[in-house]
Amino acid sequence: MRLNLTGLELKLSIFIKPNWPAPENVHAVTTTRASLNLSHYVGDDRAKVLANRQRLQEDLNLPSEPVWLNQQHSIEVIDLGQKPVNLSVDGVYTNKTNMVCAVLTADCLPVLLCSEDGKEIAAVHAGWRGLLNGVIAQGVQYFRGTPGEILAWLGPAIGPQAFEVGSEVHEAFVEQDPQAAQAFYPSKNAGRFMADIYQLAKLRLYQLGINKIYGGDFCTYSDQDRFYSYRREGQTGRMASLIWCEKSTPI
């Protein structure tokens, strides 16, 4: 069902705009479940998903169709300036204007990156496997400036009070980086842990030299009104986190 909202009222209702000091030519939003499902890979009718994507493009007045990825929980990130482009990856970078980078999530962490000069952007899909194996680093490697000149925004993901993992996940992170222990605490279920995916992402960003980090205060699992959550619902839709560069006034 499409909500009967327009203009600013619509944007405040079904989109989240990152609260970060990005340059004026850099635009970014995350959709909510009110924006409807945007993924072809969750059992939804293909025609409906295509209609939802078209609606998204129209509502945000996007300069081009988003580059939709076939995400694999890998660490592969592509540069849209390289040809051919393999879309079976988990992140996308560009230094071109009017190209819309996008990732789809429903508990995993969307990470949006931009340079302070507004010339480079990236969107990364970071589940715990991607974080552990270095997906953020794969996106950062394309940036020409120093890591200190990169801004990062952490979009809606599952919160630490809801993200239960096995001891093998805890051990893998701590073995790789002892500081990661601060992102876990024992679950009420023996042998399991509650994990803070936002803290794990921040540690990765700090290690890369990125200190300008924003967002990270959502929980897709507990906020049922706004977000899809795979852990809460099983088969469910996906939100999109998008970023693009252009010369017009920000939305």
C-alpha cells in the first residue's frame, strides 16, 4: 500500500537522512519498511519490487537508477568506474557524479562513506562475516585521500540487546583483535554472546584511520514499526541505504 504523503512530510515519514556533516553535494538516505521491500531475493513478486524501486527513484528524484547489488556476505567491493562490473559483491564505490550506490539490509549493517571534498563515495553491506573478513577495508581502499578525510555513517542494523551469536563468532573477532572483546557480553543462553555490531564496525574504522563516525543508534530488531528484521520475521523485505553525488541542493 502506498502512503498518501508528499514532499517533506513524505521524506520524514519513510526515509532516514543521515545526521553527518557530509558536503552539500553528497546525498544519502536509508529507506524504512514504509518505503516497501526493495529486494528481489526475499520471495516477493518481481513486478511489485520493480514498482517499489521505481517509486523510490521518483520520490527521491534520483539522478539515475541505483546500482543494485547481488549481495553475497563477501568482502568484495567494486569501483563503478571499472569495466566490466560484477554486481555479485557487497559494496560499491564511485568518484563519478549522478551514480547512486546502494546496499540492501534487514539486520546487517549498512556503512556509507564519503570524502570530505565530496568527490568520492561508497556503500558497504557489513554483516558480521563481512566485518570480520574486512569488507569495510575493501571499500576504503579505493579512496584517494587519507582515511582521516573520510566520513562514515552507520545505518540501521540489529542492536546489541538483540544480536545473539555463538561463541565461535566471539572467538573469531577476539582472536583477530583483542579489543573486540568490548563489543560482546555473555547471553542468558549458555555458551552464547550478545554482540554490538556497531562497536565492531567502529573498531574496524578506527583501525583504518577513520575517526569521523556517525550514526549507529538504531535497532532493526526492536523497532518493528520502521524496519524489516530478518531475525524477527524470518522471510522479510529489505531496506536500502543509498548515497550519491551531485551539484543540486540537498534533499
